[in-house]
Amino acid sequence: MKPRNKLFVFFAATLVTVVFLIATAGLLFAENIQGEGYDENTEITLKGKIKETLSRSRGPVILIVAAEGKTYQVITGPPWYLAEQDISFKPDTAVEVTGSRYLSKDGVLYIIAKQIKYLDSDKTAQFRDSSLKPLWKHQGMHRRMH
């Protein structure tokens, strides 16, 4: 095999490996934070400001919220649900988050949001129904049927 072909095979194999690792990491991330349900026994409410929004190709949108001298990672919902509900998050927005504390398998503390109130308006973003099921699950089933 010519050196140029060997180099091509090496780069192709490396690219396939990198794509596989990225896809696996995304699935593990989603499994770590979505594998458990909402636990009403660990529910808290905190007031703070949005510092950053993290959105990945898979899994929920996560907000970094500074409140009470701490930083929290708040799990909201999938990007398509946020878009359909016209929910957006901007840095430095004052919010009140009600959600369930959740410790992931990798030791990271998250807050699974039930609702997020925007303190500068009367708007509230709802993520869970009265039985604490994710609202997008109902819509996701409806979307797949059509």
C-alpha cells in the first residue's frame, strides 16, 4: 500500500472513531440525567439569574443558574419542545426555578425543572404536568403519530 493510501486509511479510521465517541458521550449524558424520574421529595425552589444556556444535539437544554451564592445546572426540556412552546432563555434573566434535585451517575447535581418563572414578567415556562410527567412526552407521542 502506498504511503498516501495508508495516511488516508489512518485519517478515515480516526474520523470514524471520533464520531463514535462523540455519539456515545451524548447518549451517556442523556441517560445519566434522564434515566431517573422527578422526585417530589427532593423538590426545591430557588431564585437566581441565568448565566448560560447549554444545548446539545441530543438531550435537554440545560441552564446554568446562579442563586444563593451557588451555581446550579437546571434541566429543562428538549430543544424542539422549547421552540414549540416559544420558551427562550437569555443570560442575566432573573428566574424562579422549582424542580427536583437529582444526582447523576457521574456525581453532578442537577435540578430537573418543573417550572421556571420569569421574575421580570408574568410568564412561566412549564415542564411537568400535575402528575409530574414531562409535558413533551405527550407531544412527542403526538408528533410521531403524524
